[in-house]
Amino acid sequence: MSWLAGYGKAQDEESDNLGVDWVLQYDFSDTAQNQAIAEFRSLIHDLTEAGLRAQVRHGHGSSLLVCLRVPRDHLGNMIHQSRTKDWLFGITHSLPEGDENTVVHAETAAEEIRSVYHAVTWKKELGGAGITANHGRWKNVTASFPLHDQDACSQLLGQWNRKTVLTTEDLDTIRALFGEKVAFYYAFIQCYSLFLIVPAVLGIFGWLYLGPYSIFYGIAICAWCVVFVEYWKIREHDLSLRWGVKGVGSLKVNRPQYQWEREVKDPVTGEVMKVFPGWKQFLRQLLLVPFASVAAVALGSLIVGTFAFEVFISEVYDGPMKEFLEFVPTILFSLSLPGINSFLTNIATRLTKYENYRTQDLYDLAQTQKTFVMNFITSFLPTLLTAYIYVPFGKFIIPHLNILRTYDHNAEVASHQAIEVDPSRFQQEIIYLTVTGQVLGFAEEIVLPYVKNVLWQKWRNYRDHQVGLTRQRSFSTATDLLLIDRSDEAKFLKRVRSEADADEYKVEDDILEMCVQFGYLALFGVAWPLVPLGFLLNNWLELRGDFFKLTLECQRPPPIRADSIGPCLLGLDFLAWLGTLSTAAIVHMYRGPVAEVKLSSLLLTVFVAEQAYLAMRFVAATALQKIFSDHVRREEARRYAVRKSFLEANNSVGNGSPGPRVRQRVRFHEKVNVYNPTETPPSYDGSPTPSVEESQDEALRGSDRESEFWHGLSCDTADAGVKLIRALSGSRPVDEKWTKEA
Amino acid sequence: MSWLAGYGKAQDEESDNLGVDWVLQYDFSDTAQNQAIAEFRSLIHDLTEAGLRAQVRHGHGSSLLVCLRVPRDHLGNMIHQSRTKDWLFGITHSLPEGDENTVVHAETAAEEIRSVYHAVTWKKELGGAGITANHGRWKNVTASFPLHDQDACSQLLGQWNRKTVLTTEDLDTIRALFGEKVAFYYAFIQCYSLFLIVPAVLGIFGWLYLGPYSIFYGIAICAWCVVFVEYWKIREHDLSLRWGVKGVGSLKVNRPQYQWEREVKDPVTGEVMKVFPGWKQFLRQLLLVPFASVAAVALGSLIVGTFAFEVFISEVYDGPMKEFLEFVPTILFSLSLPGINSFLTNIATRLTKYENYRTQDLYDLAQTQKTFVMNFITSFLPTLLTAYIYVPFGKFIIPHLNILRTYDHNAEVASHQAIEVDPSRFQQEIIYLTVTGQVLGFAEEIVLPYVKNVLWQKWRNYRDHQVGLTRQRSFSTATDLLLIDRSDEAKFLKRVRSEADADEYKVEDDILEMCVQFGYLALFGVAWPLVPLGFLLNNWLELRGDFFKLTLECQRPPPIRADSIGPCLLGLDFLAWLGTLSTAAIVHMYRGPVAEVKLSSLLLTVFVAEQAYLAMRFVAATALQKIFSDHVRREEARRYAVRKSFLEANNSVGNGSPGPRVRQRVRFHEKVNVYNPTETPPSYDGSPTPSVEESQDEALRGSDRESEFWHGLSCDTADAGVKLIRALSGSRPVDEKWTKEA
């Protein structure tokens, strides 16, 4: 790999990828042997036909590992063609030099692997092998991934542990290893964490001197949210220009699942386009509304039920085992959530499939949108319930929960007054979310899978060993050779097998997690000023943990290009808006006693906050665009430079005069130089005589009247004007002077 | 002119422009004769130096008319260079053919005149004559304009009178005559008027069956506003692509008044750029806030004062001459408004100058923004006062206006109850605005100036004639010849003189007028359902009246390019937003008795309306973009086509092989064709033998281990896999089969 050129030489044996570009796992555990053999033959055939070299090894259990390698000159040519395509679609401005057979070196490992990815997955018409894992004909290809560059990853992780802030160069390195889509996540978390420093400092100040629900701190948080979102939009645009991926969505190939209505030959390009009408897609997208409603009702009722149950036990119930029963609702909720979630995800996937997007990018985008809706409900609804329903209206609701009628009527009336929900419960929940929740989330996301994975690998190896022992005697020597790893490959193959078993890395999930965190801050941050500090510390760990997960727990993702963090951007906008309303409402409600809040004044506060939000967003967007317009300008300059140089090259070729052209840039070549003292006096009176002009200006066509107009006066134009000025100035008789000059 | 090619031949004498491309008026009435002579000489010198031919005639009073003509081949070359510049800045995708001396014909009259405009106004470094009228050295150049193409204009106006709806081709014609900036106004009024049909029809229905303040009609109006604004954004984008002006702002030259802080050599292009930092400009722009406040206070207090005075006279005052005094406030207001307005415009112009914009476009944009703020206040504040202050709170306010103490205390108390403001006053005001106001506005804008102009011209001609009579005897014959128009030029010169005296056409004012109309509809339309119908009828006339004004009352504007209607777009957005809030509030307040309205429920209504607005705008923008994405796609296709054809041309040149290249598109040329039955059996088992591959794949560098991995197994990959499948399938003993195949 050309990434960090001096690097490959120092590779030790363990981390050497043996030149394997890509690995496919073929799993035939559920397939009849004959069918599996036919399928596998056709797999190898397709791969070979697409110019890939393949080696096969056995995987865990009933699976094979196909190691692929693209011959270097074929790969170099693919990279060149990909760059040419970038230029064709206007992603880059300069056409790469060379013709159709040119072979180039990749700039980054990601560029190289992307071409390999294309060679494996693109349809045969486009020159690929057409292998889409887990889909259609290749349902048995259960994994399709490039191998990790272990040295680079561990070196990077080591570097990060020695510094606190990632630089843009670090992001470039991630981009070089994993492609733009992943790099955008790290750019986002880095930018977000740096921005978090401001509210974290303000928060410490607020915690010491202002206390919770401070108006000043609330305004600061809202302003910060708006500025951050607007800044990130610009930063994203900058990065997409830096990495040369702006507008990259348009050149993506069609998804294999895409169904078009008709083929249209483009009148301009002559290319055949597969068209699915936009209005139809929009109508289908409208199904998002019932979906969101269903999801809201399903998840909402689950959450409300759990909540009511929990409140009932903690506030009303007074029977035996109260301390244990208090955990029951949460446990039940946690147990049923995955089921409901997977049910909803199932619906979401069907909807997204039905919406029929042309490219995988658009498909992922739409799917993430739906996930965002679900995540929004599960993440924020419980806290919203606490803040806006439970605390203010708890005293009316709780008595109704007393379905067991454990009290007599009098006691109930008494409890009516006695049960006054403690407003600090809301703050406690926020503190829990900021501290415990984040730590638990980290453990669940990174530590738990790691432990699980290690144990699973151990068990797998043990089982394979056992199977190997029983199997060893039943086959020919040739097969035996295949079944036993050669000693020098053993470690490598062990790693390949473990990577084949690993999960796919979904960068969308990580981005979504950060969005949810941003949402907590925007919506509820004002309740406890230390929230941003907690998030800042968490993100320091999160960034490294995510990278650890990416490199050690997941398959290396195909280095897909993207020019944005995707639909989460819209989510950020939405959360900043909702956050302003929510912050205003919380400050208004919780500053004084909750019971004394009037609906009309609350409404007024929220209304004013919304206008402030709209105004602030407008100002922030305008100001930031004005201030950070450098990159965009630079991009325009680059395009200009490319075109300029092309024009100059073209002019010197197209002209047929290869020598230096001296007469260039004489713009008004039909005029004599008026400053030449030998021809005319060095005065302003320098226009050529009409007779000279007549012969030069052959273009003066038209009627006689026209030519008379232009040639009618016998004297020079300036002189004529001077005469007129004198004449029209009126009173003063200037005949003598006129005669003198004439 | 090449616009309507067959047309120029039929020109009769009166409308023939005698080949004059451009006219300058030099006014020396306030200048000493010697200075005037020197200035005029230098004017002619500069023009001649820039390659322009000039003829001089006398104008009205102490002024000269300089008729300019650019020699056709110089003009053709300028047009070519301008097109090349468009390409350099990425406005167009295809580089115009030719070199620096190429001469082309203009596509439209506007393109031709634009190049003449550049030749006259651009700085000398850029190849122009540097004549900026009314500025600096050329303060005495009081007019600078191209001549109208009278035949084309009258023909166009005649065509329009025979049809009701302008087509896109009509817009193309306007663009060809007056340039894109003017054409965008007509596109806007056409699009807006067509859209108006929907609320007009709904309005008739609403007038017959629903009455004013209908909820249904209010929602329809709000939705219509949002959809219209979002549609117009797309339409504007479409047109800018159709006319090839997208992003044209970037290539505009610096204003002569632009002051830069430092010159920066662009690292990419090597061009020297004159930079004024964006953040500084933004800080200066922030002065808009105090300006808007001052304007609001000044205009607002004037309006409130007038309003209070009027109310006082009509409701409280009961003395003599009441019927006459009622008109006094309005008359005073009308008299003082121009003064205040010009004072504020003066401040606004200073502010805009201070903000220091690079191009004239940006300058105009900023100036229009400020005009918009002022117009907003003067147009909407009176009606807003009526709707939200006078009608609901009138009964509290009016008694306080009784400063004359004409009543005794008891009577005052009585009046306190008696004065109940009639809510229909608000509706009456709307009806007045829709019917009388629009008619008066039309008369004021178009009829009055026309009459004034005709009378003024008559008086001028009479005076000139008188002066001519007294002057005739005092000069030489040569001067006399200049002072008396030749009979065949007389009519032409009369027209030129009258055009030189005419006003400059400001398209921004017309656009602003339409925005204000849209604002009335959005803010108050719900009060009288026939408002849109009134506006629709008015616009039918307005469109023709404006064109009449443009062609007969104003100078032909220089055909400037633009890719939008400018800052009014933001105004439309703002008005649609405010309109939603206002409509909701009006419906809520005026449906029932005004006195019974509660603030909290009103607030809730407005709050809900705002959320509905935000949601609707999001949906409308998404849906319309999806549905009308054709033009954008076509633009991408065009770029693609241009690049593709270039690539193909380049490939055949750069390759050095001019003949047909047969071997192209063989992507995997290092592989043998696996389907060739003579070399390998027609099975899936078609990968080449390792030995063949080894010789071809010279790129397989790397360690021995690596090469061993790729060459180690002696058998074919597919065979190896098949062996492994058999081996790993486990239970079934398949040794016989294996042996058979081997």
C-alpha cells in the first residue's frame, strides 16, 4: 500500500497482509454440497473474469475464505479510469493525463481499496465481478471486506493517545485509511468536541455561580447550538472540497436492487439513463409520516407504560419487595425494546426498499433518516416525559395510578396533597444521562462486544480444533494439505478468519450516537451546567474507543466516498430548533416553583425563543459564510487556474503558430498607438483621421444614411464638440480663440 | 442587431438607430468653458483609445450628445473574449472555439450591447474607456445609455396585448432585448400572476360562501404563499441555467469605488486579487440593525402620529370644518414622507458605500435590502397598526387623544363606553389597498410620469427653438452647421435627446413593488377574499404598463446579467413567514367579537401557525425540488457531455494514433478470454494456469512469503475450493467422487 510509503517495509510477519486486497467468505452450511460446488465455481469464474486473482483457504466451520488480489497494472488502470470519471462528473477540475491504458499509483490506500471494491462489486457491464454479499445469487457470500492495515492502525491509535486534539492531518490519515465517509465522522466528533469546550467552561462557571436553570446559561447553550450547526455545515463543505469529494453522490453507480420505470436516452449526453420519476418517489417517501406515527405510538406507549409502572412502584406501591420491584419496569423495557426496535427497523427497511433509490448512498440516507426518527423517540421521549409531564402534572397523575386501591378514600385524599413530585427528579435524570448513561453506553458499545468477541473466537478455535481432529482421517492427502494451515500462514489466516467473523462497521450508528448526545445537550443541558463537561470527557474516550472498535472489532469498511455526514445534518438542525424551545420552556418552568407556572406566559416565552432562534440562525449562517468563505473561493480559483492553463495550452496549439506570439494582448489592433509622438502631437487630440478609419473599419455596413451619419461631418469629433461647447455656452463671444486654434 | 434577424431590414426611418450603439450626454452647464473643452477632449480621447468611434451632436441646453459605435470586428472580438471569460469562471461548460483574435456574432442584442457597455465603462486596464457616468472625473457625463430598439419594443407590446399569458419564449425575447436582470423581473411577475389564479378562484368561492376571516381560506393563503416562494426559487434556478447565467456574480469586475485592504497573489491562479476581509464587511453590515431601528422609529412615529391625528379628528374632534380637516393628516404625511424617505435613503447609501462591496451587483443588493426595510415599514405599518392596535385597543386609546378637553368629565366617561371601534374599518382599509391603492399606484407610476414627460419635452423643444433663434447669428458657418440638425437626422436626434433626458430604469423598484403586493396578500389577504383577484387584474395591467414605462419613459438599461431577483427573494421568505403569523392572528381575532379575544389563546394560535409554517416550508421545498429537478439534471448532463466529447477528442490526439483504435475498451487485456473453447473447456473452471499468470503479472512484488501464498498451492483455485467444500461438508464421505474428478 502506498499509504505512508516507508511503512510497508517495516511490516513484521504478523501484520503483513500477504498482498491480499480483499476477502470473501463463502458460507455453505445451509446449502447442498452439489449446489455449493456449482456456486463456488461460478464465484471463482466471475472473479477471474473480472481480472481478479483468487486464493482459497478454509474458514471457520462450513465456510471458505477467498483471498483476492487485483494485478497491479489492472488496479492502476482502474484507478486512472476512476479519476477520469471523477473529472467527467465534475468532481475534480483537472483531467488526469493519459489514455485508456494508463496505469497510475493510488494516492491513498483508500483509493486503491475503493477500486478493488469496485472490481469485486460492480456489475459485469461496468467491468466488475458483480459480487454483492448477502444478496440474490450471492446470498452465501456472507462477508466481503478488505483486510485491516494493522500497523498503520496501531501506530495511529498510539499517536492519538499522546495528544488531546486531532488535527486536520489526522483526519487526512483516517481518510487515507478508511475513506471519506468514515473520516467525516471523525471530523464531526473532533469539531463537536472542540466546540464543546466553550459550554464546558461556561458550565463550570455556571455550576459554581449560577446554579441550574440559569437564563444566561440557557441562552448561551442555545446560541452555541445554532453556531455549532451552522459552523459544521461550512466545515463539512470545506472538508469535502479538501478531499475532492464535493458532489460525489452523482457519479455513484445504480444499486443492483434499483428498479427503473423506463430507459431514457439523454438528449444531451446520449447516455441511456434509467429513470424513476421524482414525484413518484416523493409520494412513496410520504409513507414516512405514517411510519413515524406508528413508531411514535409503539415506542411511546412502551415508554409511557414503563414510566407509569415505575412511578407507580416508587411513589404509590408500598408492598413487599419494593426495592427489587423498582427495577422490574426498566428490565422489562430493556428486554422488549430490541424486539420492537427490530420490528420497526424491519418496516423501515421495507419502506426504504419500496422508495427505490438509485444509489446505495441515497438508500443509506433514507434508512438513516428512519433510524433517526426511532432513535429520537427512544432517546428523548423518557426525559421529555419527566420534564414536561411527570414533574409538573405528577400530582394529578399519580393518584390515578393507584389501581391497587391499597389506601382507603381518606388516605387517598391525603396523598393527593402529600404527593408533590420533587422537581429535582428531572435534574437527577439528566445527571444520570450525562455520567452513568455515557459510561454504560461506552461499555455496551465497545467493551462488551470486545469481550464477547474474544470469548467467541476462543470457543470457535477450540471447536474447529475438535472438528479438525475428527475430520483429519477421512480425506485424501491433497485435501489434507488444504485443511491444515501452513505454519507460515497460520497467524495470517487466523487473523483473516477472525476479521471475517467480525461485525460490519456502520459509521452511521456512530454519527447518530453523537447526534443524540448533541440532542441531550440542546434539549436538557440547561438543567445541569456540567452536562457539556461530562460530554467532553466522554468524547475524548469515545473517539479513541470508536477507533479501537473500528480497527479491532469490526471488518474494515469499504472506503466509500461521501461529501457530508448525511441526514444527521438535518437532525442537528432539528435538534437545535427543538433545543431552543425546550431550553426556554425548562428555564421558565423550573426557575421558580413548578406549580406556579402559567400556561400563557410559558407559551409567550417559547414563542419569543423561537423567533430568537430563527433570527440567530439567519445571522450565524450569514456571518459564518462571510467569514469562512476562503475554501470556496480557493476552489473557484482552482477551477479558474485549470481552465486558464488549458486555454493557454489550447491557444498555442489550436493557433498553429508554435513559436512565441508577440502580437498577443494587443487588444485594439485596428487603432494606431495614439501616444506615438511621431504621428500625432502628444495631446488629447489623438483620434485618427476619418480617412484612415474608413479603410480599416470595413464593418460599417448599412444604409447611406447610416454612413452619412458617421462620415458626414468633415471635421474631427473632438473639434466638433469643442465648437459646440463654445456655441452652446451662449453669452461669451469666443470667435477669436476659435480662429486661433483652427 | 442580430436579434430578430429579418427585422432590421424593415426598419423605417424613424426608428432606425443609424448604427449608434451607445450615447453619452455631456452636460457642461455648471462648468467653465475651458475646463469643459479640456474634459470633452479627454473624453473623446479616452473613447477613441478604447477603440470606439464617436460622433457629436448638440443636446438640450448646455449639453452634448456623443454617439458611440464599436467597429464590428472589435465588438465581435470583445464578445468572444467575454464568452471565454464566462468559461474561465465556470459559467458555461464549453470553451468557445477560436483564439484571441476570433470575431464572433452576438447571439442577442443584449449580448452585443453588454460588450459595448463594457467597452465604455470598464477600466482602461481591462480594455474599456473607463467612463462611469456621474462619478468622479466624469461627473459631467450625465447620461450613458444604449438606444431603444423601437420597432422590436412596439412589436412586442403589440403581441402582448393580443395574449393574456407570457410564455417562456416571451421572456427569452425580453432577455434578448434588455438582458437577464430585467428579464428576471418579468419572469417573476409572470410566475407570480399565474400563481395568483389559484387564490383568486378560491377567493371568489370564499367571497360567495365563506365570508372574510375564514379559517379554510386563511390556511389556503398561507400554504399558497409558501409553495409559491419555494417554487419561485426553483424557477429562478431553472431560468438562470436556461440563460446560462448561474453564478455570474463571481466574474463581475470590481466597482471603481471599491477599496481593498491588500493585494493578494492567489496561490492557485497567480492572479492578483484585491481583498477586503469578509469579517470586516460583516461587522460593517451589522450597522443595518441601528439603521433599521432609526428608520423604524422615524417612519413609525410619523405614521403613528398621522394615524393618531386622523383618529382624533374623525372620532373625537367635533368642531368646525371637520370634513376638511380629516384630510389634513394624510396630506401632511404625504408631504413629509418624501423628505424623510430621501433622508433615510441618503443614510442607506452612505452605509452601503461604507460596507465597501467589490462588485456593483453586491452593492445594488445591499442597497435594495435597505430600501426593502424602509418600504416594509411605510407599506405595512399603517395597516398593521389598524389591525393590531387601533381596532382591538381603540376604545382605550381614543379617549386619551382628547387633548382639547372639549368635553366635561362626565361626557368623557360616557364617550369611554360609547367609542367602540368598528372592526370593519380594517377590512375597508384592505379593500382600499386592493382596489383604489393599486389603481392610484399605477397612475402615479406610469401615467403621471408620461404626461409630465410629454409636457416637459414640449416645453424644452419650444425653449430650444427660442434659444436657437437668438443664437443663430453669432457663430461661424462651421458651427452653424453643427447647431442645426440635418433634415434626415432631425427625427433621430430628437429621439436621442428625449431618451437622454429620460429617467434611468431601476428594475429593483418594480420587483420591490411586486414584493410589497405579495406582502399585502400574505399579511392581510384573509380579511377580504377578493384581494388576490384584484391583484391579478392589476398585474395584467402592471406587466404591460411596466413594459410601456421601460420602453417609452426610461432609458434603455444596460443589459446587465444576474442569476436571481436578488435580495427580494429573502424578503419573500420573510413575508411568507410573517404572513402565516399575521393570517393566523387576524383569523383568530376577527372571527368573533374582537373584545372577547384572549391573549393566551391568540398566542397559542400563532405559535401553532408558526410550526405549521416551518413544517410546510420543509415539505414544499423537498417535494418541489424532487419534482422539478429536471433542469439541474440536464445541466449536469450538459457538463458531462462537454467533458466526454473533450476526453474523446483528447484521447485521439494525445495518443499519437490518429487512426481508429480497435483495441479500446478491452478492459481486462491481461486475461485470456475464458469463453474461448479452443483454450479451456467451456466450464466455470476457466481461470488460467498459474504459469501463464506468473509471466503476465509482473506486479507481484513483495516477499517470498507473499509469492508463496499466491503460488503455493499446486492446484487450481476453484478445484481447491471444491476440495475444501467437500472436506468441510463433513459427514458425507465423498472420496470416490473426488478421486474421479481428480
